[in-house]
Amino acid sequence: MDKVCDNDLTTKIEILHLGWIIYSIAKWSVCPFYFFDKQHYMQWPKEFPPLEKIFCGSIIDRCWHGEYVNMKELQIEAHEALD
């Protein structure tokens, strides 16, 4: 899917969240990603942690900066990186 909007969640936001999940797994610690709470309603994050030497860092970076058009594009890049 390229576009979906359910309760104000878009594909781009879901991919952002997926980036945080991958980051949490790579760091082996839970990292909060509460960018869409009532206080910061629908504000894209302005800062991110450094990704140097982080497993799948380039994929995480693209997730965080909204560079994937859809999940299929992310899937293709992940398969290429992990093969």
C-alpha cells in the first residue's frame, strides 16, 4: 500500500514506527517513540539518535526520514541488505 489513513496513521508514520522497532532490536533496549501523543499531535520528530555502527542503520535512517514510498520498497531493501 502506498497510502492508507486510519485514525490519522499513515503508511509513512507506520514506517517511522517500524524504524524505531528495528532500532530497539539493534540496540537491544526499548527506545521510546512517542511523537504522536496529545502534546505533540502529528509532529514529525526533529532529532534522532546517532546510527553509526547500528545494524541496519541505513534502513532505520530512511524509515525515520520518510524516504520509503511504501512497505514494499522497505521490504526489498531489507532483503537486499540481509542476503
